[in-house]
Amino acid sequence: MKKLLIIGAGSAGSVVIQKCCRLSSVFSEIHVASRTLEKSNELKSTKKCAIHIHRCDADDTEALITLMSSISPYCVINMALPYQDLSIMEACLSVGAHYVDTANYEPRDKAEFCYKWQWDYHERFKEKGLMALLGCGFDPGVTNIFCAYAQKELFDQIHTIDIIDCNAGDHGHPFATNFNPEINIREITQDGKYWKNGQWVTTKALSEEQSIYFPEVGHKDAYLMYHEEIESLAKHIKGVQQIRFWMTFSQEYLTYLNVLQNVGMTRIDPIQYNGQEIIPLQFLKEVLPNPSDLGEGYTGKTCIGCVIHGEKNGKTLTKMIYNVCEHQQAYKDCDAQAVGYTTGVPAMIGAKLLCEGTWMESGVINVEQCDPTPFLEDLKKYGLPWKVIDYEHRII
Ligand code: NDP
């Protein structure tokens, strides 16, 4: 039985908290720390979550060390924002706690997604016998584990991977993002990038598009984007020649995004407003719907998976491994929408496997470096069933 500290209680964090609270055989004591207390208090009162609540600014390493020293957590799940990854990793090293997250570090002043900053901690975690488990959400996370499973069970050699992500749901708002708006819009508006024959190929943001078939959803327009799992999969899937990431967007969503970009609302550099410095994208976040509040009337489903082409026993084949998640099922289980839910459930499972000792290796480890089998068994058990099919559609 292990003590757990969860940092962040937002859209995805609230799912992690609720799911972990149902696993008292693994987590003996659950602490939640966040910048403000409202969301944690609400979970404690309305969902009867047995949690100890703390206020902490996770940008402040010293404050984190003080808090963690008073709790002595075995494991810390970082469900705050990517900006806090390094301060939380530092604090974990200082107090001797294992670490789990769902998104790689980004500096605030530049939308640059790269594992280097976190991989640089490998030797320090290794020396202390601690594990830092990186990217344990859905994408990155489950998608990486689908690739590890394909490498272990389905293929002798993987040639190409297309990670395809579709949200075919309707939240009823003209424009809203499904996870933290600031992080989401930074991700979508950066240039596209994919891995081909050992090199990065860069494309203009959302300039490459095609209609892609999603099981249980149908054909949807999908856009090539950079996503961080490409970087770690290129390192860990042996001999892979190409890895791309595609996400669907409606024309209406793209029109809103274009307007917001054109008027300067997605800028991440500071501007002066009424004698005060503000960042337009952070202001925009405050006026957009909160992703945690989208669940109630959200209809439809997400379909996220990996289309993998390669060879087995001398034959070429294309398989798709995927999950379909209904927004209403996520709401019924955790008052969440499917994007928060598909992020939170894998983070809980990663921490569970780490605390049970099933996944335990010192150093900084991406999820696809661990054995996919126990994780995929738990994924079915805790609300995210997955399937493997022969994929008979073309991705150009
Ligand atoms: P939210 O904005 O809904 O929640 C973020 C939480 O972090 C809030 O509780 C917030 O507290 C807290 N927080 C923010 N800054 C600090 C700080 N300095 N100190 C302490 N707490 C802080 O975000 P999401 O739940 O949508 O996203 C959480 C993480 O999940 C992000 O890193 C995101 O990139 C990642 N993600 C990963 C996905 C995947 O599949 N791998 C998919 C979707 C998201 P407060 O409300 O008090 O400010």
C-alpha cells in the first residue's frame, strides 16, 4: 500500500483522483495539491473522494519539497501543466519519490515540445533508484503502448505508424477545447513535423490534410500535426521508417481558430493591457469554456489508435489498434468528458503498475519501454476497452 500525491485537479486530474480513490488496495493515502483549492474541495464534497488537500504552486520547487517532505509520497502523478514537469521532477529527486506524467516539458515562452529536458534527468533518477514514467495519458501514453504491443505481439518488423485521433463528439459550444485551452492551442498552432527515414520532415501548421477512416465513426478530415510521442517512438520502435500523427478538426473549429490567430489572441508573448502585462492566449483561456465543465451534455465518441504497417512471418500486413470512448460513458463514470477520461485512466494505471512493482525500472522511462501486456489488461478492466483489426483503408 503506497502513499500517492496527485498534483492538479483539472479536467484530466479529477479523473485520476476519482479512479485512484477507488483503488484503496494499492493507494493507502491520497494527497492532492493544486494551485487553488476549489476543484479538490468540490471532488471531496460531491464525489466523496477520500483525499487530503493541499495548496501548492508547483512552479516553486522549494514549496514542492516542503510539501512532499511532510507527506513522503511513494509516487507523484503530475496532472498540472507541462510547464511544471521539471520542478516536480526536481522535488521528486530531492525527497525520493517516483514520478508519472502525461505531457512533456514545454518552456512557457516558446511552444517547443521536446523530451530532451526530461531525458536529461535519466542518470539522476537512475542513481537514486527512482522511476520517472513519462507520457502516460492516451496520446502520448496508450498510443505508445499500442505500438509496443504491436512490436511485441503482432509484427516481426514495423515499417510505418500513423497515430490517428478523432473526437466525433458534440459539446454544444461554438468553440471549446477538450483539455487545457492554453496547452491545446499552443500544440495545434505550431508547425507540423513527422519522422521519415531517420529525419524530421517539417510542414506548415495544419497544411497537410486527408480523409481518414475511423472505426465506429467513419471517414473524417484529419490534419498532420507534431505530437510528442513521435520523438520517443522513433527511438524505441526498432527499424521504423515513418511515424506520423493525424488529428481531426471540423471546418467550424478551424475557422474560429484562424480568426483567433489572425486577431492575435493566440499569441504567447506578453503585451501591455491597462498598465499590466498579459499574455493573450492566457486571457483567451479564461473566457473559453472550462474543459472540466463540458461533460454533462457532451454526446458522441472519440476514436484514437495506431495504424501500423509491417511484416509478420514474411507477409506484409496493416493493423489498427484503437479505443472508442463515449463521452456519456466518461460522464457517468467520472463526471468527465472523453478526452479528460482517456487521459486520466491511463495515468492511474501507470501509477498503479509502478506502485505494485509491475513496472519498475530506475531512470527516466517512456511508457513504450515497459511491458505493454499488464497495462493493456488493466486498460480493459478500468474503462477503456481496445481492439485490434485488419485496417483495409488507405492513409496516403
Ligand atoms: P486543466 O487546466 O483542466 O487542469 C490543470 C490543473 O493543474 C488545475 O488543477 C490547475 O490548478 C493545476 N495547476 C496549474 N498550474 C499549477 C501550478 N503552478 N501549481 C499547481 N497546480 C497547478 O488541464 P487538463 O486537466 O486539461 O490537463 C492536465 C495535463 O494533462 C496537461 O499537462 C495536459 O497537457 C495533459 N494532457 C495529456 C493528454 C494525453 O493524452 N497525454 C491529453 C490531455 C491533456 P488551478 O485550477 O487551481 O489553476
